[in-house]
Amino acid sequence: MMMVELTAIPSAAFPVAVLAAHLRLAQGFVDDVNQDAVLERCLRAACAAIEARIGKALFARRFLLTVLEWQSAGSHPFPLAPVREIHAVRTLSRHGTSVTVDPGSYRLQPDMHRPRLVATGAQLVQPAHAGSVEVEFDAGFGADWGGIPADLQQAVIMLAASYWGQESDPAQGVPQAVAVLLEPYRPIRLRGGGA
């Protein structure tokens, strides 16, 4: 399974002014453009770190998931949540020939932690021998900063601020205050067995 991001988060979506205010940085000087670029990089890094930790896309954008085989014949989990819409499912032959799958043969089963692509019939279309299946979909909380839940906004600002000041050691992971804000969004992992 492989997933790639098809659309990037535009620079204008990042709350550079909010981070600058949080850091109490002076504004209105000639070097603001350089400072803003560094603040944006800190915000991008914070968003990427948080998305990786919680398995959720903060800003809505398009992704392409490629699978060689489904987890089960009738459904397959998305590696990212919340999934907003499935745009297309395509089978690819080993020679690269693409065939679009009938949208009536599958549906999205929404879930905050583990959304799934579910067959409406007996099973999902199977990849051809040595081929794959591509699923193009949109995922994310909101198209802009305002669509992201407030606690995740705060986590992004706090983590970006720690990157700005070079106070955080990547080997130590995210600061405790950020981890607490992220905890409700982390996927629940259940393990069977054990005594």
C-alpha cells in the first residue's frame, strides 16, 4: 500500500499571523517576509508531525492510495481520516492500463478514526494479476484554518512555536502539552489475547 498527496496545502492557509502573535514577534519591519517564510516552515513541519502522529489530515486535500490487494474482499481501511469524498477507484494492469470502476460498486463508510472503502455488492473489484487499484479521495478537517478543531489548532501553534525557538529535541518527541491535546484524536489500537 502506498499513499501520495496530490494537492499541497497553499501558503495562504497557514496562520502565520497567529503564530507570530503567539510568539510575540514584532511586525511591520522590512524583514517580515523572511520571518513569515520561516514561520510558515515551522507551521508546515508542525502540521506534518501532528498528522503523522494522529493519522488525520488537518487541511483538506486530495490523496491517491495505491493497493496491491485489499485487506478483505468486502472492505479496505483508509490510512488517513477523516475522508470527505471518494473521487474515483481505478484498476491498473501491470502494463499501466487504467479502468475506472463503477461508483455504484463501492461506498465510503465514514469514521473519525478508521474510514473504510466498502463494497456495495459481494466484494470490491480485485486487482489484475501483478496489477493494482488506485483510490483517489479527499481527506481533512477543513479547507482552511477555521475548519480545523480548536484543540488541534492550538497543538499546531504550540508545536510550531517550539520549532521556532529550537527548544524541542526531535528525539524527545512532541512536548507533553501538545501530546495531551492530540490524545483524543489518536487511533485506538486493540490487541487480542494476553493474560
